[in-house]
Amino acid sequence: MPDYDLIVMGAGHNALVTAAYAARAGLKVGVFERRHLVGGAVSTEELVPGYRFDYGGSAHILIRMTPIVRELELTRHGLHYLEVDPMFHCSDGETPWFIHRDPARTIRELEEKFPGQGDAYGRFLDDWTPFARAVADLFNSAPGPLDLGKMVMRSGQGKDWNEQLPRILRPYGDVAREYFTDERVRAPLVWMAAQSGPPPSDPLSAPFLLWHPLYHEGGVARPKGGSGGLTKALRRAIEAEGGEVFTDAPVKEILVRDGQAQGIRLENGETYTARAVVSGTHVLTTAAALPDEYVPAAAKNVRVGNGFGMILRLALSEKVKYRHHTEPDSRVGLGLLVKNERQIMQGYGEYLAGQPTTDPPLVAMSFSAVDDSLAPPQGDVLWLWAQYYPFELASGSWETRTAEARENILRAFEHYAPGTRDTIVGELVQTPQWLHDHLGLHRGNVMHLEMSFDQMFSFRPWMKASQYRWPGIRGLYLTGASTHPGGGIMGASGRNAARVIVKDLTRRGWR
Ligand SMILES: Cc1cc2nc3c(=O)[nH]c(=O)nc-3n(C[C@H](O)[C@H](O)[C@H](O)COP(=O)(O)OP(=O)(O)OC[C@H]3O[C@@H](n4cnc5c(N)ncnc54)[C@H](O)[C@@H]3O)c2cc1C
């Protein structure tokens, strides 16, 4: 008898979702995680006394467009989502505005501040909400060769697809220019779309902006206690069904005999057997754990890119004070702090030349405004995500250039909130090198692989592996950001993979 029905390599949120569904379907599940805690890029710890920092993703948006929380009864297992509303505060430093969950309020306030732009926002939502919903549906199922066609057809609402298709294949910067004439409105929307990686000028990137209407549908949320509240609840859900979760348990090898996955060997030499193995690590980590003859060239040739963001996490003794923003609203949502579109392109240009951005646009997060467990009563957490930062630098190394990059992020933020640096009592600087070394995110790519069209849907991680099965090895499955629908806190890959595995391993199949 094997030790488990299903061994799960890695305990990122996607792998935990797969494990939880498999355990609920009656499979005996064992999860093995390299780090000292579960969650991977969705985990939280008290890193400065009194201050809890997320290690990775913070804004829970896409997972709320899936049925995962309900189906796995995660509320019963301790997950408590706090609404973040206003969802975004947008600012060039002089004229802030807010995106509320309620589109009507957003449109009204925009129209008051920037005449004509509220109407444009309303038109944008009307035009693209059907498309955004079609994309969310495609995320929640295994990818197929006709996905692009489905997206276009469902989004069309009677429009001619000959006209609709080129609109979807444009760069998202062009989409923004079609709707918004005022750069103070346009630039923050473009900056939010840039969070997936590709710059605003990339052809085929329009969907990164066109799914913006989804924010109004699902909202932005935070698990109480930090992002890791999600993965802690997933762990409890697995254990409640008899599953076992091991931390500090790095997998060294996936054991394969005669084309069949047999189990795993840990770094410490212990071996565990199973009917099947699913890996939720970066696909290059999975490949490295396999005998070389089972690793096709396509697996080695996936495009990871050269990093793209870094984050400065600060513990502050006082609350953040913005120069021009209305308190406390400005501290609640994601701060899309960008002077203009040129600032994004300049950062991207420096990145292409192998240099850390000198004046980065920022996403500022001070979620202690919605969750008092993150910081002492007088203080704040302040996390500043910035782009773009190469993993491989043209000169120097991350050891020698971290201080300069940190200083540039802080200086960029003080354009919006001067004096912040005087209130810093602790910090964590996460460079692309840090993300690679500590979270296993190869070359610092938080999405595992580049989110460009040639690596999305059926092309992720590569065509023959896109159905969550490793080609050429029976009983070896894939999940995680390296697979469809890619990076971000969503869990859809975990659920899609579970559906395949449960169908294969149980008589009852997926219900
Ligand atoms: C700084 C940062 C900010 C982000 N912000 C956001 C955000 O606000 N909103 C959003 O939606 N997304 C955000 N993201 C992206 C999102 O968090 C990730 O894309 C997503 O969490 C990836 O999850 P995953 O389960 O697919 O993989 P991962 O989280 O990468 O999980 C892989 C797991 O495998 C483990 N592992 C690796 N090697 C081994 C081994 N040999 N043996 C056993 N285990 C192993 C790792 O330790 C890890 O736990 C952010 C990411 C980062 C890093």
C-alpha cells in the first residue's frame, strides 16, 4: 500500500486548494512544503514585534470570483475576509481620486473632479463588463484551444467580432487612451493593469485592463490577520479531512519508475510513496526534481523573464499621512501612486537596460487601516510595491544595489507623504533576488512565468502540459501559477487541477 493517494509538493495557495479538494473527495493526502510555514507567496508573519507583514500577495481579488471559499467552507476553518472599500486611491501627488466598490459612486465622484471622465469610466465598464465576466469563467476551467474565440464571442453582445477581436488584441495603453482623455485618470488605471507584468505598449495585452470591471464585481478583500489567513484556513480544511501537512520538508526528487510517478524523496532522504503526485511549485523546480529523461525541452524553455517588481515593507510608529488625500480613506485601498504614464515607461526602459528604476510608480498598501491586528494602535504597516526591477543587473549585484533601490522607493513615496521615513521602526526589503532565494520564485517573477499571450491559456506552461498533467509521466500532475490561469491570488489553477486529479483517482469523480 502506498503511504498516500496523493502527494502534494509545495504548499502555495494553489497546491493547498488542490489538496483540500482531493481530501474532501476522500483521497489520503500528504502535503510537503520546503519553508517553515505554508502559503508560499500567500503567507504572513510577525516580522517586526507588533507588526505582521505579508511575504507575497496582499490584495485578494480574483479568488473571490471563484467558488473556492464557499465550496471548501473556509469560513468555518477560520478565514474571515475584510472588505477593502474604497478599493483604490489613485494619485499623481496633487489630485487624488477613489475607486469605490460601487461603480455609481466612483463615476459620480470622478465626474465632479474631472468632468467627462466619470462618463468615460461608466462607458468603459458598460463596454467591457461582459468580456471581464467571460474571462473570469475561462479562468475557472481547464484551458482549451478555442478560449480566445469564446472570450471574443461572449464579450461581443451583438458586436461584430471582426471589430471586437482587434480591440482585444491591442496594447492596454491604447485601450486606456481610447476612453480617458485626462492622464490623471488614465495613468492609475494603466498602472494597475501593469501589475501583471507586460508594459502598456505590448500588443495582445489589452485583457489586463479589460478585466478591470471585475474589481467592482468581486471587490478587494483582506483575510483578517494577513494574507496568510487564507492558507492557514486551507491547511485546517485539509487536516479536517484527515490530510497531513508537513513544513520544513523540502522535496528533492519526484520518484518515477517505468513512466509512472511513485512518490517523493525529501532532502533529508526520507521517501514517501503515493498513487499520484501533484507539484504546486514553480515548473522549473518540478523539472529539477525529475529524472532528466522525463523533462522535455519545452519544460526547460518556459519564459520566466528577468524579474519585474520589488517591495519595501515598512513598520511605522505613526499612521501614514498623505499630503493631499482625505483620511482615513486614502490608507484603506491599494494606492495607485503614479505621476503620469511616462513614469511607467521610463521605469520599463531602465529595466530593459538592466537597471533598477530610479523613480518608480508605486502601489502603496497600509492595510492596518482595515485590520487592527497588523500593527499597534498608533502605527501602520506600509508596503510599497514598485516596478520595474531586473533580477539580472547590467552592473553590480543585488547585494550592492539594494540600498539605492530602497532609497529610490522611499523617495518616490515621500512625493505623496513627506516625512514617512522618520516614522520607520522596522522593515523588510524584498528584491527580485530575495523573492528567488526565499520564496522559490525563479528570477523574482511573482507570476512564475511571464504573463504574455504566448504563455497564457493552453500555452501555459507549454501546450502539452496545459491540462495539469506532466506529459510522459502517468500520475504526475501540475498546479500553481506556472499553469493556467497564471499568477495572482486566485486558487483557480488549484481547483482546475483538483478536478482532473479527482476524476482520475476516484470512482465517484468530481462533484
Ligand atoms: C511580493 C508579492 C506581491 C504580490 N502581490 C499580489 C497581490 O497583491 N495580489 C495578487 O493577486 N497576487 C499578488 N502576488 C502574486 C501571487 O501572490 C502569486 O502569484 C501566487 O501566490 C502564487 O501562488 P502559487 O500557489 O501558484 O505558488 P507559490 O506561492 O509560488 O507556491 C509554491 C510553493 O512551493 C514551495 N516549494 C518550492 N520548492 C519546493 C520543494 N523543493 N519542496 C517543497 N516545497 C517547495 C514554496 O516554498 C512555495 O510554498 C504577489 C506576489 C509577491 C511575491
